[in-house]
Amino acid sequence: MTKEQIKENYENVLKKVRELDKEGKVQLLIATKTQSTEDINFLISEGVDLIGENRVSEIREKYDGLDKRASLHLIGSLQKNKVKYICDKVDMIHSVDSLSLAEEINKRCEKIGRVMDILIEINSGREEAKGGILPEEADEFYASLSALKSIRVRGLMTMAPRCNSREEYLKYFSLTKEIFDRLFKNEKDAILSMGMSESYLYAIEAGANLVRVGSAVFGERKYI
């Protein structure tokens, strides 16, 4: 895909987001899994200010060459033994789903003198193959993180199952929004990250204020 096509796709996505989000409250994160540093930096030069990588390995490979004007988030699953590689590189981790992982992030960030913003991942579809806290465990898990001073819980993230209709997506997104409203009702800057290329408009409809879009901008990924 040419850079002009990438730019056009990005602008089309951004236009759709803004049509639903009249107040400009929704953040658009560009998911850059498998994309080249050159193409990522091109989008940053076009105004993208938030990017997300799924894999620690790709963060390590691309980091030095990335335009640092954009904030970098880890949006994929994270193993404890890889936390040490990204604590000085990312601005937020979206996929915290265990106390042991949170404690490792806290320990590593304490060592380098920073506080890491995190999102609690909710497994809204109860899918065994996906990470995340079950909806009924969210309150207790959130409370368990309060003692960790080198992390800051900014909100929630969910990855809904692949659905066939708007109504199905809204069911999962609305469930996570209910938890979000309960846990973060007094935090005006809290983040609710929901929706990907096939579902980001439904996620905004359900109350997401951060959406993650990759293939709608870059085209379907090509795996080698």
C-alpha cells in the first residue's frame, strides 16, 4: 500500500471518528503491528500522535527509529519476563490482567523512577483464548492495585469477540462501560479503550474514548 493510500485511509477513519465524537474526546490510536518504521513515521508526520504495538519484540526493534512526537503504548498481551524491556519505552500498558504482572511492572518502574500508566483488561466475552479479568472480578482486582505506587490505573480496555452485528458488539462494549462507570465515575480523564478496525464506531457509540485502528489504515496485515 502506498503512503498516499495510507494517508487517505487514516483521514477517512479520523473523519468517521469526528463525526460521532463532536466534542473531540475520543483518542485515535493507530495500531502498528507488522508495519515498517518508515510508514509509522510517515503517519506521525501527518498528525498521528498515538501509536500502539502488540509485541515487545517489535517495540524493541523499532523504538530507536520511531519519531518520538507520538506517544507509544503497548496494546498486546505482556509476559512478566518481558516487562523490563519496555518500562523505559512505552507511555501506557493496555493489557494488565493479573496482580503478578502489575507487581512486576511496579517493581521495574520503581527501579527507574517512573510511574507507569496502565489499563485493566476486561475479558468481556469470557473467551478462554484471550487475557483479561472476568467482569465480576474487576472491582476486587482494581482494589488490589491500590498499594502499587509505581503504576497508575487510568481505566479499562476490552477486546470484544469477533461479532456479526452492531447489537452483538454493543452487548460486550456496554458491559465494560458499566464497569468503567462504576470504577472511574470520579475521574474525568479516565480511559475506556474499546474497538478495533471492524468495530471502532460501535465502541464510540457505547462510550469508548480511545479506539485502536490498524488494518482500516494500513490494509490487512501480511504475515511472512
